[in-house]
Amino acid sequence: MRSEKTACILCSRNCGLTIDIADNGHFSKIRGDEDHPISKGYICQKAARLEYYQHHEDRLQYPLKRLDDGSFVRVSWDEALDDIAHRLIQIREQHGGNAFATAGGGGQGNHLGGAYLSQLRAAMKSRFNYNSLGQEKTGDFWVNGRLFGSQTCHTTEDVEHADFVLFIGCNPFQAHGIPNARDTLKEIRKNPHRTMVVIDPRRTETAKQADIHLQLKPSTDAFLMSAILALIIRANLHDRDFIAQHCTGYEDVEKALLTIPIEEYVARADVPLADVERVAYGFAKAKRACVRIDLGIQHSLNTTLNGYLEKLLYLITGNFGIKGGNNLHAFLLPILSNTDERKKKLTHSVYHDMFPISGILPPSIMPDEILLAGEQRIRAVIVDSCNPLLTWPDTAAFDNAFRQLELLVVVDVALTETARLAHYVLPAASQFEKWECTGFNLEFPRNAFHLRHPILPALGESLPEPEIYTRLLEKMRIIPRTFPLLSRIARYEPKQSHYLAYTTALFATLAHKKHWQPYAVSILYRTLGANLAHNAAAAAFILPLAIQFAQEHHEAMQRAGFKGNRITLGAALFNAILEQRSGVVFSEHRYSDVWSLIKNKDRRIYLAIPEMLAELNALAQQQPHPSEFPFILAAGERRSYNANQIYRDPAWRKVDKEGALRIHPADAARLNIQEGEQIRCRSAQGELRVMTEFDEGMRQGCVSLPHGYGLRFRHSEALGPALNLLTASTACDPFSRTPYHKYVPVSLEKL
């Protein structure tokens, strides 16, 4: 028996773990890591079941090639990569960059490989990057770009120190998303001087602990938030000093909000006006208040407008750039880019003419871009750590589109539903068999980074993604197999030199060989990486990121305990990241530093966004859903024993093994439905058979189903609801194309 430090991989928190590993490699006990600088020993029940991710009978061990009859045969790595490289080059030369796209690029804690995958888009002269952030967060990123000057400006919430917390469309008790969620919620609930408000159509586990629960009609969040804002302004509770000092365009926002018919909009949301007034005035008067949101308002009607109104709540009340408020934060691993369609000449998608947001295109348009874009259609796709057939809107459309591709390659740890359609399936090492990390380091003012060490050998012939994609670039003759000068310097440069000789040689090489610049990540991997201790090659590209971070945030790094100047701090951070098994605090900002993180040249917040003010003015004309489908389904609820698609073995679940449809008992009685009964859930797109579970916390007229089901384990029939059989790619926000997963009109029928 041995114990190893690592981290959870199931949600954006990536809490630190200590895992006891038996001689046969199985996880015998999983507990929180007390030494982790953020989670500090916290763990939830989902992380404790990670043995079911690491060891199950669907793990891939060898490269597979699909035959014409749909079966797979084992092939060698060279055979697979040679053919893939040849076919990619052929497609690029015949059809250009528009013919290639990537899908995915890492999961919640699997982000190192994404940097290597992005190089293939450069090699194919493509900018088509589809991933799950594009069906969840891009509306939010776009609004951030307009307000703060860059789509890389991302806000976080200081829930731990707030006097008044507003949770909108989220359930941290189950979904986490905030530090040590259940402990933090308990502390708020126990303190009589703190207020917790939940806005959600269901009385969730978090709502049960709240001081006020506004149980609104689904997808009326924009009506409710605009009414709250209007109440604050009409009561003169907005922070005039903050707005004058830090904001531009408030007058246009105020003019729009003063036209809001408060009572009518509150009635549309169907919540008590007196409670809404308590929330509006309480939030505005609180000394320290913050807002936490999630997919409940990002997968619903008015997606992008919701993100705008949510931010106005803490901006016009001055709850920004303060302890206990909402703040910006710095990144070490840049998972976002700034693709402002007003300022940059962007490559739009061909059929939908959709522009990327933060460099990401929305998955909802991908089937059309494969099937309907004519000669400029997508012909080749590499899918990385992603299962679009189950997790992206309209399963039937993706099934049809992927079958029409000239080349589909899936890189994953298991033979997923998407992988079964691939021409080649390449086995990736699991997240505990390679160096890995998350890019979701979203803390402020104190931020940490955890580079996870491999704690088990790779299974069979599986490889980490950095090795797979670097080999593919070499097979395509994009980069050479060796870089003698850089390798020699990396081998012999003394450690105390802070990598100065290597980085100088690297930058000189890339300046001379400009066509290599897009592939610097793999060049670092093959040269510096090959000489790092403990085979940490995949992490080599973090060195220039650490150097860049030190240039921009050297004072914050020094407050975090790093010693040196702007030249040496980056190397010190890189070495600490490599060495610390529980992660390392890499920056400690001051709250006043928030203003330096704003990217507008005048460091002010531009409150007036014309597109959003136009949507706000048009809100009153929004019509209810068709009566043919009397229920609203929230698709993708987070529960005690559901997680993302990496848990394939259904035995990991202690409860809710079939992913029941939750329904209010009164609704069930009207339909003569019994609890535990199988019924038909039908949408305009398709239908599912589901089992029922009564839930008095569900708002009448609403039902919910969990995500993470519908997988075929060990070639069995799918167990639980494959939700995207019900969703349509056309049911999405007209601006960001984010799908309406939390607003799916359905009917329920006895079988």
C-alpha cells in the first residue's frame, strides 16, 4: 500500500486528494488532501468513487481501426498515425483549412493536452475549435469582453466573505463551483448576519438552506433580474460614487431599466413581489454582496442577456473589486482567447456564418457545418476527451453528420459512443497515468495551480495526448523529430541558471524559423521536456507561461512567497509547480489590483452594450412555449451520483441508477402516474422512456432529468436517459448559439 497526492477530475474545483493505492494498482481509499492550498482536505462523495473511472472494462489499451463492417481491429501506433497524417494532409491540400475541425480538448481536469491539440489546427490551417465551453459559457465570455475590454476577463465570486449571496440558476450543494461548497454553505446558513438567496424553479438542496428562495417559472430569469435592477435604481440604491469613478455608459443602462414594468415582470416570473423587493433592497444595501450563477441561466432562454443582467447586479451596486464581491482574476494557463468580432478579422463558420467567442465555436452548429456547407464543409474531425454524440445537442444530427466525415479520429480513454463511429480510436492514458492539470484556476485574490503527477503506469499501449499529437505533427512533417541545439542546451544547462540559456535559444530559434512558432508547445516537449525530472515533458510549455506571468504579476507572486526579479521569478514558479505534489499558490493579489486586470485602455467598465440593451427592450414581446408540450424539462440536473461522461461504469452510483425524471406529485396525480413507473417523455425532437421520482421541491409544470446517463457500458444497452435525443440544435440562443438545455418543452405520457 502506498499513498499519492493528486486531485479530483469531476468538476471545475479539482479538489486535492490523497489516494491509497494497493499493490494491484486499485484505489483502496480516497480522502481529501489536507495540504492542498485551496480545498484543504475537502472532498465530496463523487470524488470518493474515482476507482470506477480508473479501473473499468471499457478502458482502451491499443489503437483501433474501424473496418467497413463497423468492427474494429488492433493496429500499431505507426500504422494509425501514418494513415491519419496522410489523410489529413490530403484533405488540407484538396479542400483547405475549412475542411478540418477539432472537438473537445480536455475535460474538467485534463487541460494539458489541449495545448498540443491546438497545434493541429495550425497545421491544418483551420480555426474551427468546438468544445463544451461553447455550449455553456461563451455568452458570458462575450459580455465580459464588452464590459471589461477582453473576453479573457473572467469574473469570480467571493462567496466565502460575502454578507449577502445571490445564487441564480445554480445548486452549489450538488454542483460545487465554489470553494468547499458544502462547508461554505453551512457557514453562511449558521451566521445570522449573512443572507443567502436562491433563484431556481426547484427547491434544491441549496435552496433548502437559503433565507429566501424565489421559485420562479423556468427561463424567466431575465424578467426577474431586470425587475430587481429596476427596483434598485428607482430606490436610488445604486452606488453612484462607484459608477462615476469606474464606469462608462450608465445613463443608457438607467434609461432602459427605468422603463421596466416591475410588477408585470415579477408576475411573469410568478414570485411574490414582496420577496423580490426584499432581495433587491437587501442586496443593494449589503456591505459586501456577490452573485454566483451557472448553467441554470446559461442554458435557458435569454442566455446572453442573463449574463449581462447578472453582471449589472453587482456592478451598479458597487460590489466589484472588493472583498466579498465579484472580482476579476489572473490566469496561468490561458484557456480563453479574445476574439472580438468588432476588432478582428475572424474566420466565421461557413454555413451559419457564426463567429468564434473566446476562440470557440458553438457545438449546436457543427452538424450543419459538416452536412450543409457544400464544398467548404468540414470533412475531418479530431475528437479529444469528448463524447459529442451524447453531450452535445441533437444526438441524431451528430450521428448522421459524423458518419459522413471522410476522417473521424477519437482520442479517449474508453470506446465512447462517438468513438464507435470513428475511423481511428487512439487510446489516451487516464488522468492518473500522466502529468495533468486544470486551467480552471479562478480564485482571487489568492490563486493556486496544481500540476498532478502520474500515480500509475499507463494501461497497455495508451499514451498521453502530448505524445500522440507531437508524433502526429512529426508524421505530417510539420516539425522535425529532433532539435539538436535546444536539446543539448536543455541537457547541460545548470539548474541555477533559471533556464536563461534555453529560453534565449528557444526564442532565437523561433525568430529564425517563424514557421515553427505555432508548434512551440511540442518543440518544448521534445527538448526541454525530455530533460525534466520524472518524465514531466508534457508540462514543459508551462515554463514560458510562468515567465510571462511573472512579467505581468511579479508583485502578486512575491506576496505569494516567491523570491527573485521579473527574470528569475518565472523559473522559480515553474520549478515549484513541478515539485509541489499538492499544488502551489502562485499569486496573491490585492483587491485594488482588479482594476489593473481590466483590459479597456482607460481601466473603466463599459456598462452600455447596445446589443444587450436592444434585447432588454424586446423582452416584453417574448412569447410562452407551445401548449402541445405542457411541461418544461430542465435537462442536465446535477445530483448526488451523476457526473460527466468519464464515469462509464454505472456501478459507481449508489442511488438513482436509472436517472429518474423528477416530477411534482400533484403533476403526476393529474396524469395518473405512479412513482417508479416508466413513462414516455416526448419533445418536438424525439422521445425517451424514463422512470419517475416524486419531488415536492419541483415547481409544478416543471420536470428534470440528470446528465451523465445513456452510456453503453461493456456493449450493453444504454442505461438511463440519453438527454440529447430530446434536444434540438435549433433551440438555442440566437446570439451565442448556446442550447436551451434548461428549457425543453415536453409532454409526459403513460406507456
